[in-house]
Amino acid sequence: MKMNVGVGLKALVFSLFVASCANANKDKKPSEKDGDSVSVVAVDTLSMQEAPKPCKELVGNPQINRAAKFYAGLSCEGIKLTDEEKAAWTSYSKQMASMKTKSFATLAKADSLVEADMSDVRQRYNYVFYPFSGPDFLYPITLFPNADYYFMAGLEEPGKIDTTINADQRYFNKYTSSLRIYMRSSFFRTLSMKNDLASEEIDGIAPVISMLMALENCQMISIRDVEIDSTGAIVESTSKKRKMVEIKFFQEKTPTHEQTLYYFSGNMHDGGFPKHLRAYADATLSKYQVVTYLKAASYLMHETYFSKIRNVVLDYSFAVLEDDSGIPYRFFKDNWDVQLYGKYMHPISIFNAVAYQKDLEAIYAEGKGIKPLPIRIGYNNPSNWMIARKKDNK
């Protein structure tokens, strides 16, 4: 039987359009409570005579984004400033631009390496898990830009994103102080965060994440306090103490793709492992294609008493990208395919006693199959990187 060519062509166009509006890496729209049903309705595309309407573009929250761009040094448009405040902000903006130029040059090299060597991972993931992250938003969004979910975690509390504009010089000093080492060396120092990110000027991790989002041309849609309940679901927070924040956002280059970032504050030590975090992993991570990213993680998962968070990563990740401060190489020997980059050096002195990996040093010394790493990642310079892919039958 012959098909009407015009109708068939319209059906094909409609099918391609529907596919373009869907996220290619997920099977279902995630819900906040596991177990929600999803109805599937069959559509007779052959009967569709009109072209489908364009995907609806998302809209950012103007107050949140205005403050983020201000503190990122990107724009003070529409903000009333005295001549003295305008001069201070202009100077601050130049400092931020200089730091951004250096940092983004490194990020571009990292992006190129992942695109060239890890395209299979990029085609598969839809969830990025990043324990011990601090406010480091730039690396996960650069290396894995199209995830539906980013789960970042650290010891520091999320705090609150304040949309109030403060043009006092001390605010600018605090932001430049908190970002200087990170933008140059790729990581935040724990002691510096204690001083910089728990102050009157910067209340926690979330304000820094918001301004880094602005630097990455992301638009924030909404921010709310959440928590993990006993079933592992993420729900509205009922606690007076802020421990977890949810940021809905989109990138200006993908204005129809809503993405979600969670920042979770908790001690990952086995003895005080966060309540319900394992339940969340069991209920949620098992449903996604999870890539874990680890950088400057203080070698904590080398210790026996950080086994719970280490097991979450190993159980639910199909790929792990890390430097040597993450999970020790020996945990990837049997069930993973591993590719090494760069040069292995003894951990910095404060970590060397517990974190030196003799087996990893021997492999690097042998030099077989080691690929170059053209950037600094983490504590040491020169640095090392490892991408571990879980074997399909494990």
C-alpha cells in the first residue's frame, strides 16, 4: 500500500521534533517521589496536518540572576550605585574577568580531552555524582554539560542565596579571596572555605555556586531548601537548619533543557554517615546513568572509615573520573577498565602517609598506555587523571 508522500514527510518531521525535545539520556521524567507512574499515550502522527509548535523556552528568575551576574562581575545593569560603588564594582569586574580567562582556558583543554577520549561516557550519562565537591560547579558543568541532575556534596553548609545587592568593597574582597585559588588551581581549600564561606558577606556554598552559574551563562529558575526523607526521596525541607538546596536552571545554549543541581551538606565519615543518603542512592541512582567525578577529595576514601560513600560510588557509577585523591586505584583493578593520564607524584606531605599508592606509581613508572594530561587537576602539578569504566558484565 502506498503512503501519501506529504503526510509521510510531516510524520517524519514531527517524530524528529519530538525526539529533539526529549532528553536522549533518560528513559522517564524523574519525579520527586519514586514510584510515580508515567502514562504513555500513542499518537497517530500520520493524521497530524499541522507542524508542531516549537519547544517552550525556560524562563529564569530575574532577581536571582541579577544578583548572580553582579557578584560574578558580569553586569550591574539596572542597579543603582554611587560613583564610589560603581568604581569599586568596575575594578572587581576586571579582577573577575582576569581570573575567568585563566580558569576557562584550563576548562577548555579539559573539555577537549573528555570529548576526544571519553565520548562514549558523554553519550551515555544523565546524572553526575560529585561528593567532596565544595562549590566547584565549573568542572562538572564543563566536563558533563548535559546531565539532568548534578548531585554535589561537601562538609560546608549550603547557606542562602541572597538577592540583595551589596556593593561594599568588603563583599568584593571576600568573593575574590574565596575564588582566587580555585580559579588558578581548580580546587577550593577546606580551611579557606571555613573563613570565606561562613561569613556575613558570603553565607555558605550556594552563593558561590550561583555566581559560578552566571559565569557559565546559566539562568537559575528557582531555588528551594530540600531534604532526603526515609524513603530516599527528595522533599521540601521541614528542618530549621539548612542542609540541602535544590537549584533548577538551564544553560543559555540549551534554553529548553531544565537541569537540577543539588548541594548536600554532610559528613561522609562512616560513623556519622548522613541519614537517608544511602536510601537516596538505592532509590534514585539505580535508575540513572551515573558518572562520578572526584577531584581534590583529600584522599578521604583511602581510609577504611570512608567506605560507605566509596561503596555508593562503586555500586552506582558506570564511570568514574578522578585524580588520585579520590578512590584508590586498587578498587578498580578487577571490575573496571582503566585509562590513566598525566604523571603520578607522591601526595602532598600532609596526605602522603595514608595516600601514597605504590601500585599506581609502579604502573606510571612502567609508562605503558599512559596518556598525556595537558592541564593541572587537583593538588599536584604535574597532575594525574583516571577514567574508569565499569565492565558490562559486572
